[in-house]
Amino acid sequence: MSELNAAASDVLIIGGGLIGLSIAWHLADHGIHAVVLERDTVGSGASGAATGLLAPVTASGRFGHMVDFGIESLQYYSEFLSFVREESQQEIELQTAGLMRIAIDSGAEAMLSKFDNWPHAKSLEMVRLSATEALSIAPYISPDVRGAVISPMERQVNPRTLLKCLRKCCMKRGVSIIEHEQARSISDISGSGNKRAIRVRTDKEDYCFDALVIASGAWSADLGRTLGYALPVRPMKGQVLTALPGTTPHNVQFTVYGNHSYIIPGDDNALLLGSTSVNSGFDTRPTLKGITDIVASTAQMMPSILDSEFQHTWCGLRPATPDYFPILGRLPSWDNVFVATGHYKNGILLTPITGKVIATEIYCGDVSPLIEKYRPDRFCSSN
Ligand SMILES: Cc1cc2nc3c(=O)[nH]c(=O)nc-3n(C[C@H](O)[C@H](O)[C@H](O)COP(=O)(O)OP(=O)(O)OC[C@H]3O[C@@H](n4cnc5c(N)ncnc54)[C@H](O)[C@@H]3O)c2cc1C
């Protein structure tokens, strides 16, 4: 067995995405040493492919506990990023121009009216706009617009910069990161006293740890299976593309969201356009259909997009569960195996809060009321 099973290596986290790194970083805050095991490179999964909207309300279009959880994470983001900036000595820009959700058809217009009496709308400073008001602020959107909501508190972060900085912070706090090594199976071995130690077999080594976190994104089901649990996580392919201004500058100042697609102003005048959500297994090839779907739906919101110059496209696999809510917390009948996966379209938004609540649960057993609806036992019966 590897030397890493020495006393200092307390918690193994399988998965080097933003969720795994955030848990490792928060564990270090409690003085717990974590090892992050990544089969490829840190950020090679969904986290490195994401667009980074921090938009619990506008992007989900849903109300209820998941929005509350997202708002909690959004509120924690500024504090989290200020620590990450300070420790990594690197700037991470939080795009603060806000989001505009627009309605082009009657269904979307009816959706906008739901914001009127929604209790959080006031605290998030959301403002309803008529079509005329929306066009005066954003003349580049379609003249067919029927109305809009401006949401100034919702934001966007560059997930690739965040990954780089968080990795640096983790290393500074003593987190060990092992790349290019895949966990193949998990089992328990008898340890000292009544504590069951965990054995993780990889394609290179056998490791022994006091506790384990499955944070393996869209690939989490395989690891659950080796423990005898059916973790119902499946990959949902998301494709995005970037475009440069065409013959005229686009002047997009803030993220425009509607009809499940969005236009985000990016660096160097580029626009980030997204996104698809397709169940096609673990296939990560960008497709022409993906491009045409994104172009068709964003051009409905902003017709001048068709004049843009195509720059680049890529895909990632979002981890989705049957109810589209994450799976967070200790596995039933295990003292020391935890799950943090299934964040689907909200993993970048939920990175800080997930790290905080899972690290606290590992450290002292306290389960945050915020994650009571996301416990593994709503799905997991052992096989
Ligand atoms: C196109 C796109 C746009 C998105 N936009 C947004 C957005 O705007 N806002 C937002 O909040 N979210 C967004 N998301 C969703 C977000 O990216 C995910 O929810 C989040 O990244 C999940 O993070 P994770 O760490 O759980 O998974 P991942 O980042 O996928 O990390 C899991 C890691 O585990 C590793 N792994 C898997 N199995 C093993 C194993 N057996 N052994 C070792 N390592 C293993 C993988 O290689 C991977 O690196 C988007 C996703 C996509 C694809």
C-alpha cells in the first residue's frame, strides 16, 4: 500500500473539479489534510468547460429551495473569492454588470411576471422592464422582445481562472494533488478501534484513508457501484462557442439570457454563447448540430449575432441526477464516505457553499439545513 496512507493523509477526494478542490480547501481550514485524486488533469471535466454564470434565479427560472441554496452560495462568493485572491496572489474577476433575462414569446413573458411577487426579487434588486425600456438599455436585443428583468446581483466568473487560483491555494494549504491516476474501486478495511478505514484501488496504487469524498462529477455512478450503491448520476453534454464581432461592434455590456440560451460578454470583445444540454453518454465531441442550435436560439435574442465571426467551440459533461438537484453528504450506513456530485447546471455557482458544508460535515458531523433536501439517501439503497 502507498506511503500516502501515513497518518497525515486523512481524507481522499476523488475528482479534481471545482467541487473537489473547494472541499479540499475548506477541509484545510479545519486543519484536515486532503488528497485530491484526478484521473486526468485538474479541471479537465465540466468545471474547465463551464461558462461560469452565478445566476441562481435568472438561469434556473425556478423558484424554491434550490434557488435559496444558490443565493446562499452567491452571497458567500465575494468572501470566498477574496480569500482565494489573497492566497493565490492572482486576480479573479467577478463580472458584476448583472444579467438581463428577456422574453421573446408569450411563454417567456408569463415566466417574467412570476418575478413580480417573488419575495427575493427585492433583496436581489431585480427590476421588471417593458419592451421599450429593455430596448433603450440594450438596443442590440431583438425588436420582438416583450419585456425583461434586470438582475444586477447575479454575476459571472471565469471558471478556468478560478480553477488555476484554487489549485494554487490548495497547494499552499498543504493539499496533495495527484493527477493522471484513476480510482477503480472503493472498499472498507478494518481499522483500529471501531473505525472502518477506506481502501481505494487506483490503476497504479492501493491507498488507505480515514474518509473519502466522491466528487467525480458525471462519472460518480461508477464509483458508487463499487461500494454497492446506485448513485444515479448521468452525463448531460453541454456545448458552448465563442464569437468575435463582425463588421459592426456588438457593444454587449451584460449577460443576456432567454429561451435557455445566453450571450455573455467576454474578454477581448468576444462573446460567449451557450449552451446545449444533450443526453449522449460520455461523448464530448462538439457537433455542428450543437453550433446551429446555439446560433439559432441566440440569434432570436440578438439578430446581429449572425454577423459575428465564429471563433471556437467546446463541450463538457454536466453531472445530472433524476431530480436535477445535487447529491450532498454522507452515504447511508457509512461513517466516513461522503458524496458531493450532481450539480448539473449550477456547479460553478455552488462551488463555495458545497465546499463549506461538506467540509463541516466531515469535520464535526454537522449537517447544514441547507442540504437536507439533497441527501444521498433520497436515491441510495445499497444493492
Ligand atoms: C458547457 C457548460 C456550461 C456550464 N455553465 C455553468 C454555469 O454557467 N454556471 C454554473 O454554475 N455551472 C455551469 N456548468 C456546470 C458546472 O460546470 C458543473 O456543475 C461543475 O463543474 C461540476 O463540478 P464537479 O467538480 O462536480 O465535476 P467535474 O468538473 O466534472 O470534475 C470531476 C472530476 O472527476 C474526475 N474523475 C472522474 N472519475 C474519476 C476517477 N474514477 N478517478 C479520479 N478522477 C475521476 C474527472 O476527470 C473530473 O476532472 C456548466 C457546464 C457545462 C458543461
